Amino acid sequence: MDEIAARRAFEDALLSYKPQFETFFLSKLFGLSYHYADETLTIAFPIHDFLFNPQGWVHGGVSAFVLDVAMGHLLWHTLKASGSTLEMKTQYVAPLKGTTARCVANFIRKGKGICFLEARLFDDQGQLTVAATSTWKVNRPKDAVAP
Amino acid sequence: MDEIAARRAFEDALLSYKPQFETFFLSKLFGLSYHYADETLTIAFPIHDFLFNPQGWVHGGVSAFVLDVAMGHLLWHTLKASGSTLEMKTQYVAPLKGTTARCVANFIRKGKGICFLEARLFDDQGQLTVAATSTWKVNRPKDAVAP
Amino acid sequence: MDEIAARRAFEDALLSYKPQFETFFLSKLFGLSYHYADETLTIAFPIHDFLFNPQGWVHGGVSAFVLDVAMGHLLWHTLKASGSTLEMKTQYVAPLKGTTARCVANFIRKGKGICFLEARLFDDQGQLTVAATSTWKVNRPKDAVAP
Amino acid sequence: MDEIAARRAFEDALLSYKPQFETFFLSKLFGLSYHYADETLTIAFPIHDFLFNPQGWVHGGVSAFVLDVAMGHLLWHTLKASGSTLEMKTQYVAPLKGTTARCVANFIRKGKGICFLEARLFDDQGQLTVAATSTWKVNRPKDAVAP
């Protein structure tokens, strides 16, 4: 494992995080960058080897994390409201390896109270590695947080 | 955020990780401990605030990571073979807060080539916060990794 | 295929259906019977061979139908309100064959606006054949139907 | 309910079914027609009111059935082999009403042993009503049926 790169990512995250959308600590630690266009969000990030599973590629749980982040941020950016994930399903179609990755999120259906979203994670060759769909509750100011 | 605790967790992980089941870097960083009994695995871990989402509780992607780890390790420990997650679904029934959490994984059905598993994540009050089910391909030595 | 039994099931359904919970046409055609106890619903039904897939056992879509019916009726019976399925996931762990089947539904978490449920389908030997989880929106009188 | 139309659909199915792909009894009863192009399958079908839920539109379990049929037939037509559904997730984004419907299935990833598919169900206005993803095991002649 590249421990120097890991420590640099960690210390950079400690210096730059804020507990907000896009800048919360794990987003900074994993090096996520956010690019919105119309109602699509693309997150790009470097593949650090401290994200690996015991087999030697990006842990599926890390992929699930990024997919969840992408869908949640697209909802927040589009609706100007936070959302709560009710459920998410991820399908692992190929191992994620290489140097960088790209996650693209879209709405399946944008409702007022409930939203359905999808996101896909691609490696640096443009190959699909993980596909996700999810269901969200849109939080209105008065809403309690729990579903 | 408790930056001292975060840095301690990070440095401890750097000192103790090995790229293997149970001891890979993110497992160490998140402080996961593994307890097997019969065909059940319980993972206990402390709730560090560097795992939080912008709203101030454990990020759903972190929960998904731990649930995935729990099911994968139970499969590995029981079958003496690694598995590949084909898919996982998580349902978020309540925010995960508090000081510690506990994740319990079981088999739905243990097949030779395909396994179905489930796992649940509880807070320190014993309340269910996230429920997951998943489908796994059992890797045999000759198998290619990708499904 | 037992065409006499199929026609009898069809004509019986035509005579007895009402467009209501428990008695709607497909519920009658498939011969579903409903047994509530506490917050659990068990549906029993005969395995007609007109429900078969081309391979010769109960079609997975029929199993999904019964699991959906079970969870929706349990919600309705418990909350005294109809619900809309936001999503459902089914896992097919074994083919459903034999003469009768039994589907058992429970709450994972019973919320006011959102409910999480699970259901399992067993054959006449008590073997698990299909497992499902789902997320529901509780319809209040004023609610529009669509999510 | 249009009982004359229901009985006609039933008697037509009894006369024309064969226990094979495309022509099995429920496929005939529901009036499914199959149109393959490249690696896409579109199933068209009339919306009979005997398919309705107690609320008065197509039962979600019927939609799940058609989505499952579409993905299974696309796999069979493309790979010249039958498949077993390991799991399927359906998201219900709007009620299915109207006179006809159309279900479109595609591969997410076509593997040798495992396939990932998706399908979407549209009403006669072209509106998306249900979206599904699934995971399949490809059955080779020697394979046992159960996963």
C-alpha cells in the first residue's frame, strides 16, 4: 500500500473538510470532485489503494459509498433539499481497478416527496463496474429525519 | 469533528493493517472487530465522527460498507473460500448515531456456487438502523474473479 | 397442464371475486387464503400448474406477485390504510414445486409514512424458496396515489 | 370487471398455450407478444382489468411478472440458454393504467455464467411506470436447476 499517498490524502482531508455537502470528511478523504450538468452529476475520483479489499481492488462498500453520495448530491443540487436514502441496490458487474474512476448519477423519476435515482460507476477505460438504483425521501424543513 | 481521534484511528490503521481478510486497511481504519459463532458473524465497531454524513450521523455508504464486509467475511469464514458480491440491497430504517454499533450477518441460503446472505446493523440501544440482503458468487481457485 | 383444474379455478374466481383486498380477481384465481396473527400474515395457496414457467415450476413472477400481495395486505390490515409499493426485491433461492405453498410476511420497521416489510415463500416441505424485502408509502386519505 | 373479455382471454390461452418460452400459459393469458431486435426485447400487451389490484390499476405483482418474463426471454433468445433469476428488484414510479403497455429489456452486462439485466415498463402514453434490474445464472445443459 502506498502509505505516503494515504497519509497525504488523510492530512489533506483534515485540513480541508467541512461538515457540509461535497466537503464532508470522507468525501475529502476519498478525493471526490463534483460536476453538475442539467440533472446529471458526475463524480470523479482517484483510486487510492487504501480503498482496496483483501483481493486487491476497490472494496465494493467503497463503490456503494460513492454511488450513494452521487445520488444524494444530485437530489440535493436539483431539488435544493436534502434527501434520506430509503434503500439502494448495487450490482457488481466487474472489479474496479486502474488509476481513476467516474460515477454518473441520474433521476429515474423526480417526485415531490419520493425520488427514484440511478448511478453507474466506470473505470478509467470507460467500462461499467457497478450499477445502482435507489429510492429517496425528500426532506422538507419540517420533516423529522427518520422515515 | 474529533480530529485527534481521527488521526489516532488513521495512524493505528497504518501500523496494523495487512491486505487480508479482517485486517485490510479500511477494516482497521473503521475499527471493525469480528466475532464468529456457528454460522453467524457479528462485527462491532466504534462510531467515529469522521464517518458522518453532512447531516451529522453515520453515512449510509459507511453502513453499506460494513454490511458488505460482514456478509463477505461470514461467507469466507464458513466456506473457506472468498466470494464476489453480485448484488446487495440496503434499507435504511433509522439514522445510525451513538457511540458503538453492531452488525450481524447470516446466511439466507448457503449454496455451493451461489450464496444468499442477510445482515442487520444495530445502534448501541439495540435498535435496527439498516437491513441488507445480498447475492454472492463463491470463488473457486480456478475461477476468474469477474462474474 | 390440468386444464379442468385451471378452468375450475377460473370460473370459481369469476363467481367469487370482488375488487377489494383479499378478494380481487387474481387473488381468487390463484386461490390465496389469508391468516393474520399479531403483525404477521400467512398466505396459503395451492400450486396450480397453470402458474408454471416453461421449465415446469411456479414462475418467479407469480412468486413475486404473492410476496407483494402478502406485504401489502399485512400493511393494510395492521395500519388500516392502503400502501403503495415503492420497491421490492426478491431473491430466488430454490424452485417452488409441490402441491401447496405458504408465504409469511412481517414488518422490518413500521413507520407512519414509510414502512419496510419482508416476506418469505416456503414449499410444502417447509423449505425456503423465495425471500423478499420491500419499501412502502402509506397512503393517507388525502394522498395522491403516485409517489 | 369485463368478464366477457376475461373469459375470452382465458379460453384463448387454453387453446393456444404450450409449455415453452413465449407460449406458456400465463404468457398467453396475459396476451404477451415478443419483439426482438439486436439485444433488446420489447413485450407488448393489452391491459385487461382482470389484472387489477384492489385500487383499480395493474397489480404490481403483474408488472413484476412481465418484467421478469422480458428479462428471462431476452437472455434465452440472446444466449440460446435458459437462465435462473437469482434476484430482481422493481421500483414502482407510477401506477400502470390505460389500454396497452410495453416492456423493454436490455443487458446491463452479458457474462458467460452470470448476466445482469434491466427492464422498464411504459404505459400507452410512453410514461415510465416500473423499472427493474436483475441478476441471472446462465443454465448450461449440465447444470442443476437450483442456484
